[in-house]
Amino acid sequence: ETGVTQTPRHLVMGMTNKKSLKCEQHLGHNAMYWYKQSAKKPLELMFVYSLEERVENNSVPSRFSPECPNSSHLFLHLHTLQPEDSALYLCASSQDRLAGVPYEQYFGPGTRLTVT
Amino acid sequence: EDKVVQSPLSLVVHEGDTVTLNCSYEVTNFRSLLWYKQEKKAPTFLFMLTSSGIEKKSGRLSSILDKKELFSILNITATQTGDSAVYLCAVEGISNFGNEKLTFGTGTRLTIIP
């Protein structure tokens, strides 16, 4: 596969469940991102990993826990979510974010999450 | 498969020039097209377009959608160095499962030279 892939594409979970979202990039990039896209709201950056180290966490609730085991894989672990967490979660990757230069980000197709 | 293609991939112009960025798309059950400006952090929202032929304008930026030809353009007049960024186009559609889908292009990198 090429580009940025995300699994699952759709997820329905209860508030007491624990689940994980997975993202994989095949582009040789060294930075990966999680975004949240809620209905009628702009894209929100959640986490950034550059060279496998987390460099930004925009005050995301602790019920969202990211993990980046290597430069090609990124996970978002979910536990005790709320209905308002229902949204489209997008993963993206780019090259060389350390310099602060905004390189083009390649986005995955997203995981549509519904919390019941 | 849904697809969003932006052109050019990169563009370098002098301050004061006018630029036009292009976005063409193929998407199932089109709902809207969005433009974002990305600098150092998360993309910032610029426009949402849902109807053909109606120009949206914000200061020196404007955008228009053509739903028949499946494209949109983003114009920036009298460019300034602060306009240097990556401009992302995204298209919202409805998947075969009835859920919303958002497909992004890879962006156009705009560099304004003082």
C-alpha cells in the first residue's frame, strides 16, 4: 500500500470501552499527526510526533492517549470516551517538521468514530 | 475512490503579486469544499463552499466553486510575506455507508518573496 492508511475506517464504541485507532504511512516521513474533525468545526490538531517524540499536545483530554512506536506507525488509544468525542479522526504525515517549516501533510482517509 | 488534486504543488512569487491556486476533485455525493491555510500548526480554516458560482471573500482572499467542472480556485491579491504557507483543499462527501468523508489534497506551498 502507498500513502497514509488508517484503520478501522468506522468505529462505534460505548463510553466504557477501550479501543485503538491505527495509522500507517509508507512515505518515508518522520513526522506524524492526529487531528480531530468535528461536524461544522475546523480541523483541530491533537498530537504531533516528530522523529517518534511527541512535540505538541494541544491540551487534549487524557482519555486520548497517543503512541508512536516508530516513524511509520501511530496509534491513538481511546478509553472512557464521551459522546461529544464522536468525530472524524484524521492522521497525517510529513517530512522534517523539526525546523518549524510547514511541509505538506499527507492525510489518511480518517476513522469515523461514534461514541454511544 | 475519492480524489482531490491541487496545483501547482509549489509557487514562488514576489510580494504584491496575485496568485491563483487550483483544486479539482472527484468525490461521491459532494457536500462541500473547504480551503485551509497551514503555517506552523494545525491548518486554519479559510472558506467553505457549497454552491457553484458564488464567490466567497475575506480581505485579499477569495474563492469560488464550479460544481459542474468539479474544481475550485483560491485567489490571493496583493500578496504579503505573511501569506507564505501551505494551502490545503478538502472535499466533504458522503460514503456508501452514509457517513461523512473528508478527502484532503496534498496542498500548494506558496512562498512570497519580499
